[in-house]
Amino acid sequence: MALRVLTSTGIPPAGLIERFHGPMRAVALTWLAVSRSVPVEITSWWRDPTRNVSAGGAQYSQHLVGTAMDGRSPGRTRAQLLPLVQKAGARYGVTVPSKASEGSGSSVHVQGLPVGAVRAILTREPQLVASTFSFVGPPRPLA
């Protein structure tokens, strides 16, 4: 099975996942593990603040700092996909909320930081986050 990308912020090929640091690597590896048993489409990854609002994301969404991904599996409901993602997530130490905190329909949200971590980052270090957005810029589709 392979991961399929539905957004311009798509997941990188498996060989590059190892280059991620900490929480993002755990999230990407979780989706990669799930994709070995069912087809997976990543529907959302990193979002700038404007895109997060238009996507209906939480004010302190982990998508804002690139430590969350939403995905789905064609032909499967969220209830069918959720146990597979939770099992893989437990292996990598990520959080897979059982309630749809972000995304909609059949998407499952996976996050690499503890709940509340992004609020602390964004409220205590807003200049750091702004400079990261400026330096890194929006993610680009992979060729």
C-alpha cells in the first residue's frame, strides 16, 4: 500500500520521514504503518493561520506547528479506520483523539504533541512561531 496525498501539504516519501524530528516523525510513521494494511490519503498536514481558519481548525491546532496530520482510507468509515490508527499511534507514542477534533467525515486526526502544548507555544513564544513561518514558508508539493 502507499500513501496518497490530497493536499498541497502532502506527506513526504517514506525515505524522508526519518529526517523529521520527534513528534512529526512519530505522526508520519503512524500513517505509514497504517498504509501498510489499508490505502491512506493524507487530507491535511501543516497549515498557516489563514488556512487553519478556513479549514475550521482549532485556534491552537497542532497543524499550525506541523505536528498533526489528518487522513482517511477510501471506502472505510472513520469508525473502521480509527482502531487501526490508534494501534499504530500507540506504537509511536502519538495522540489519536477518538472524537473528531479536526477534519470531518471519515478523516482521523493524529497529533504528536500533548494536548495544550501548542497553546503554550503560541501564547508564550509568538515571535518564534512567526519567524518560523517566515523562514520555512508554506510547504510545497513534492515533485
